[in-house]
Amino acid sequence: GYILPATFLPVMAREVNANPSVFGSAWPLFGVTAAASTLVAGPAMRSTSRLHVWAVCQLLMAIGALLPALVASATTILLSALLVGSTFMVVTLAGVQEIRARMPGDAAAWVGYLTASFAFGQIAGPAAAALLLAQPALAPTAMGRCLEAAAALLAFSAAWLWCQADSSPSHRS
């Protein structure tokens, strides 16, 4: 969910504003909010279930992925950097903690599967987007469609996680 915005935010920012102080701020904003989010995540997961925190972060990430597809502007790209940057580390943290809680005897293997799936997504997402962008007929709308698809999958997974949290015992950190 985060890899397409993370990979292409600086490029999208440059396309909507050629001023380096504007387009150059997307990636640092992404990084700063990613670091800061880890400080907020711990207390959040102590006061509510990991699955609820995870679901909210997935939904915020979906909004962040969708914004530049709806309106390409410096504002939406910076909001995307803020929303996606501030959630992807929390999603990872909540996922690893949930694995450890559910699979105490086999957590390392499942964390390995999670890591492998992230690695696959980090390769497959940009590669698929690049293939679409290379098609002249698809290029003008390809990035928007990719971001919309990512947002839809993130929103679906947020709803699924929320339902899982509501239907199972609360998992606290």
C-alpha cells in the first residue's frame, strides 16, 4: 500500500510544482512522519487493540494513496506524504506484534513471510506501474489508476481488519 506513493511521490510532486523547495519536501515529510509515528504507535496500541490501530492506519494510508489520483497538486501530494508516511511503520509494527501474539511458538517464520510479502510488493508494485506507464495509450492515467487500486485494496483490508478486531478478543500490546 505504501510503496507506490513512497516511490513516486517525489516524481508526482515535481510534475505539479517545479520549485525544488516544494517538490523536494515530499520525501523528507514522508520520512519525518514515519519516524514520529513510531513514537505515537506504542501508546495508541496500549489504549486500543492492535487490529483497530492497524485498520485506522490502513484507511489513512488508503486516503493518502488516493489523494494524488483525485487531484494532482502540491497540497495533495504533501498530504499523501503525511498520511502514507505516518502510517506505514505503524502498520508494520502492529502486524509484527499481532503475529507475535497469535503465533508465539512460530512467530519468526511468520514475520519472515510478512517480510517476504513486503519485499514482493516493493518490487511488483513499481514494476507493474512502470509497465503501465510505458504504454503510450495508458500512460496519462496509469499512475492514477495504480494509486486508486492501491487505495481500494487498503480500504478493503482496513474494513476486514476492523471486523476482525470486533469479532475476536482484544489484542493488546
